[in-house]
Amino acid sequence: MKRLALYFIASLISAVPFVASADQKPNILWITSEDNSSHWIGCYGNKQTLTPRIDALAKEGVLFENAYSNAPVCAVARATILMGAYSPTMGTQHMRSRHPIPTKYRPNVEYLRAAGFYCTNNNKTDYNFKGNDNSYWDASSGQAHYKNRPEGKPFFAIFNTTISHESSLFDKGAAEPRRVKPEDVDLPPYLPDLPEIRKDYARYLDRIQDMDAQVGKVLDELEKSGLAENTIVFYYADHGGILPRGKRYLEQTGVKIPLIVRIPEKFRNLAPFKPGQRVTEPVSFVDLSPTLLSLVGLDTPAQMQGRAFLGAKRMEPAVDEMEFLFADRFDELFGMRRGLTDGKWKYIRNFNPDFPTAPYSFYQFGQPGWTAYQKAYHEGKLSGYHKALWEAPGTSEQLYDLTADPWEMNNLATNPTHAGKLAALRERLKATMKKVNDTGLVPEPLFQNIAGKSPLADHVQSGNFDIAKIADLAFTATEIDAKNIPRLKTAIASTDLTERYWGLVGMRLLGEKATAESDTLLPLLKDNNSCIRTTAGQALYSMGKKDIASVALVADILSPMDSPSLLNLLNTLRRYELLDRLPTNWAKAKNMGEGGENYIQRFSQQTKEK
């Protein structure tokens, strides 16, 4: 994992080393694309794509072979990039949640603007925490451009291409494949061989070609402006995708991204790498802010958690450097996963192993391939790995040898040969979650109960939250081992809401192995806290007390609760096929929060409930 920065800055101004003249400061240009993992790009090995501009950029620059989006979805990943801190540290890990964050977290552009840079964003924001996204920039819109900067000012500019977004394959306005016939695509083995999947794959090859052309236009404009020799260029994708088991998944297809950096000759001293070099050291989005600041001579602020991998403040990677990965609620559907990878090994911990691993959102069903895949499952036409994607794994751990199994289809977690590696990575992930103060250990429906309108991160990072105790309990609960029942019972009896929650999760996962303890859980169906009531109902349902749990869960829909709690309850009712038992007046839901995302309403529409 990343070492927390040890630097201290008294203020933004004092942190900025003054440089004599503007032309000594490099301009920084970031070009981003959406939803394309690295395996879609030619210079990363795809033989059927056409990405001549990105491939040429790789020959002129440095290609990072093991670059990762810490989260496999945009808003969560973008919060990590902007602040240089992990989203679970700040409490921004739930998609479009807009929870408040502590004031100590400051956007990278604030430091750059204090150093004299003109900062523009064209034009994606969606930073996933409470505040005005556009306020951080000198200009943030579809017209924002470095060419509008005051004379002599260096710039930091972002241009976001959106043409490769997953919605580009949605039925509405979908184009036919232009170059590669669906029957001729080299379909990766993790995908089922369905006509719709093949067609989506072929169409996306075209989207990648279109995206490459857009990247080329930004590069051409830079060249024509005469600024290329003064500008460091980054190209990266915001996370993986785009077909099933891509976006929203912690497998490589969801988090391994293309990252290429071109440094002009006059600033070549800012990198230990040569043009055209392929670098294997692992890097991730949490490193981008420290690296950005390092390239212009600024120290990494104390609250940033990443490693500067370029520039005057570069830090060499640890011998065992690993990237921290995270996935929580995406849109309407809840879940919690954490992972570690160094590009050679991958460990994933699923904290809801009794939840199906597909879908993690309803949104992607605009794609014919996703819809066909789901239909094939319901019709019993799938087997093996392809069938398992739609079912609860029943195990909390995944371990992959990425060299031998690059598509992550052979889970080694139960292989005795790798027991040592599994144990080591399990303990390392637990230690990482403790060190970064992972707010994901508190379920989102408890955020307001615990922190009110204040940032949950402040509470988790205070002395009032025993992060070590809760992390240990979460791992114990997800061991799914009956020997842990005494510990789980102790947790359930606690006055601490988070501890009670994980105790109930542990009982839920044990199911009928813990049925003897069901009487202990019955009073919790009337607990004052809605999250505790729902989780108790889940546990009793899995213990075989389905009638009692079902009646309580359905009746609770009319109880007062905040939106995350209501959405959590709806997820539970859907999982147990109880939505059709709801009273007709249940839909009194509130908006999920800021950002215009009414997930309660969307859930209702997607599940065809009135």
C-alpha cells in the first residue's frame, strides 16, 4: 500500500517553492477516456483495435504496465484523483453519495493555483462529495481551455473524452460494427460466447478507435499552439470496462487502466525513465495528485496518501508495493469489496459473499450484451464460470496469480499450495484498511446515525472509533466459521452500532449453522435503528426463519428512515423476492442526496414496482 506522506505544510503559500520564471514550470495536460481498461489499447497488446495516436504517444513517452484505478467506477475514482486520498478514507466510496468530507482534504488544483497555474477542466466533475465541483477551477465547462489563460501563466488542463463510455453501446442509437465482424472478434474467455456480446465487443473496438482520434485532436491542438515542448502530457482511462465483469468489478478488467506520460526533452530530468520505456512498478490514481505536484516542484501535503512516481519529489516504490482497491454501493445496489494487487498477484475480500456478483448496478442493462447475458442465465443456458457470475460466491476470498491467469478465472483461495500467500495478503489488506481509516467498515445507512451532518471520516479518524477492533470484527464475520459465534454474539450485544452490524452480518453468513442463536436476534427486528433491523431480518431469513423475517422486513417499509436505509431495505426485499408484498403507499422515498440522483425512484422503476 501507499505510505502516508510525512510532509507538513503550514499553509498553501508556504508550501510553494517560488520558481524564477514561468517558462521553467512545465505545463501539465491530462487527457482522459472513459470505461476502457488497458487491454482495449493497441500498445497494451490488443491486436484488433486501432489506436495509432495513443500508440505513438507511448513510443514518445513512458507506458505504465501496472496502472490502476483504485475504484472501478468514475465518481469514486475521481474523488481519489482530485484529493490524492483514498475514497474510503474520506467517506466518498459510495457512488454519487455526496457525503461531507473533512476540510483538511484539499483538491490538487488548489495547490497549483496557489503556485501560479491556470487550471481548467473540460468538462467532467462528479467528485462525489458535498460541495461545488466547478469552484475549484479557474474554468470548468465545455469551453474551458488553457488557451484562455493570462499571458505567461503555466497551465494545468484536463480534457475528458466521453465517446467510449458504456452508454455508447446502449440500444438507443447504437451503431453497427464498422471494422471487425462480430464472429471474428477475439473474445476473452471470461465472457460468454453470445451473439450480443460479440457484437458489443466489435462495436466497442470502433468506439476505441473514435476515442483515439479524439485524443489525437487534443495532441494536435497542443502541437499547433507551439506548447508541446513545454507541456507534460498524461493519457489515462478513468477505470476499466466496458463489457460484463468490467466496470464495477475489482478484476483487472475493471481496474487496470492505460497510463502513458510524455515528458518533453527540456524536462526529461523529472523522470528516471526513457522515452518508449515500459515501466512495471505499480501505480494508481491516489498517486496522481502527488505526482502532479512533484512535477512542478511541490511537496506532497500531509493528508495525501499516494506516492509521487515522477518529478523532483519522486519516491521509489517499496519492494512489495501494492495498490489498494475498493468497491461499495454502485448506484442502487449495495456491496463492499476490497483488494490489493501488485500486477502479479490479486487478493479480493468480499464482505457480502452471500450477495450475487451480478449485477452491481442496473444501469449497464442498456447494453444488449449485458441483457442477453442475464437472459441466458435465467434460461439455464450458462455453466461454469459464466453461470457463477450471477450467483453468490459463498466465499469471502479471491486470490489470483495474474501471470498464469491474466483473466482471473481460477480462484486460488482454496488451493493449499497458496495458503501462505493467501494468509499474507489477507493480513496485509486488513492492516491497510486500518491504516487508511477505511470508512467502509461503517455501512452507509449508519453514516447519519453516527456522524449526523458531520463527515463520517472525522469520526472514524478520531479516538472515538476503534478502527482496529471493527476491522478485525469485519474479517471475523466474513470468515463464515461457526467457531466465531461467541465473538459475534458479543458484538451483537454491544451498544456500538457498527459492532452490532458486523455481528449480525456474521450470523447472516453462517445461516442455519447459527439457527440456535435466532432467539437472540428476534428483539432486533424492533431495534431503534433501521439498519440494525434490516440486517437482523437478513440474518433470521438466512437462519431459516423466513416467515418471521419476511413479515418484519415488509412491514418496516413504512417506518421512518433516511434514504440510504430505505434503499438498503429495498435491496433486501428484492433479494428475497418480497417486493410484491409491499403496500401500495410505500413509495414515500426521499432523494438519495445531492447530485440529482434519486436512487429510490430508479430502484422502483428498474424493479417495476409502483
